[in-house]
Amino acid sequence: MNSLRPSKTFSSLVVLTLLTAGVFLIQSGGDRAYAQPPLAADLVKADTGKVLIDPADTVILLLDHQSGLFQTVKDISVAELRTNTIILAKVANLMKIPVITTASVPTGPNGPLMPEIHQNAPDAIYVPRTGEISAWDNKQFVEAVRKTGRKTLIIAGVWTSVCVAFPALQAKAEGYKVYTVMDASGDPSEMASRTTLARLTQAGVVPVSTNAVFCELQRTWNRPDAAAFGALYGAYAPNYQAVMESYQKAQEALKPEKK
């Protein structure tokens, strides 16, 4: 019976050989990863299932972010709403993603469109409306979207239950892939926002948050504009900005003093 059992020395050699091979494979795979870091464009091309947002197929629609309507928003603070909308404009400018804006009767009590959108996305196209509540009922607006040749829409606006929901549902019915940015949109109540969320998801519209959008578009830190994306993280999450500041200060303290 003993002759059928491998010796302890032989068993140890087998284990050692397997461990060595495993370490080699991990190291060689790691070396390849570090030697050739994937760029954002490569990651998007590799996303054959198209489960993440493709920036080359995307248009950002910012609808009715108006000063008068802001005063009716109760489900999110206006400061947070404006900040998140600015972040969407900034990431669009970084990624060269088309931005289309519009406003509902800006000369009336709804008030003017917040200026920060066009300040941070200077190539954004503004489409005036002629009284239509849904931007998708305005032929000029729909034509502006179609001219981009893109089929993925990221939509945010005020109110979520109306100015976001109506065009989102209409565009989805016409075959567009539609995302609604819930924390860059606002409603008169949490109940209105919750019921709208349920309505949109039942129709196949995908609800997302602002940070999900810019992280999904960024995809990797191996890109020349990484620092600009880092600033978006700090703007979206001020606590994270404090973390970055404390880390940078700690790194500076570790540096040897110049004599």
C-alpha cells in the first residue's frame, strides 16, 4: 500500500511547481497590463455587449433648468441640482459629446436657463420652443437630435415628472436608448419623483446618477484628461475633495525638505 502513495518529497515538488507556475502567470499578466494600459477608446471598443454608455453614440439633453422652476423643486437641493447639471456640461465638453438645451417660456415666470450650462459647454445648441411642454413635441428640437446621428440620449431637466419624462418616453418609443439623470433633475415633491422613476423604468428608460454618467464615460484613468475628471469627482462629492486635499498635503509632507 505504501508503494502506491507518493512520497512527501515528490508531493512537495508538485506543489512547488504549481505555485511557481501560478506566480509566473500572474506576474506575466500583470506585466502586460502595466506595459499596455487600456485607453478609454479601447475599452469602449471592447464593450461588444454595449452594456455601458458609448460616448461616440451619445447626446446630452439638458431641459428646462430654469431659475423660476428651480424654486418649485423639493426633492433635491437647488445647489446640488445646479452642481450636477454643471458637471454634465463639463463632462460633455471634455468628451466632445453634443449638448442640446431648451427652455419652457423663458420670458415668463419659469425664468431663464441657468447660464452655467452654456458657459461650461460652449458648443451646446439651444433650441427655442413655441409653447410645447414636451421638448420632443418641438420639431426643431427633434431635428437637432437627429442631425447628430446618435442614438443614445442622456436626459436631465426640471421637472423630472414632465420635462424629463415626456421626451424620454417619446424618444424611447422611437427607438432611442434613453438614460435619465435623476440627481441632475428636480421635481415638486419626492412622491412625484418616485412615481416618475417607476414609470420610466417600466417603459425601459434607464435611471442613472450624475457620478454614474461621468465615471461610465471616463472608463479609465489612463487618459490625458484624467486630472480634469478628478476635478469632477471633487465637485460631485465635496467630502471626496477633502480626502484628495488631505492626501496631497500628506504627500507634500513626505517630501524631503530642500536645503
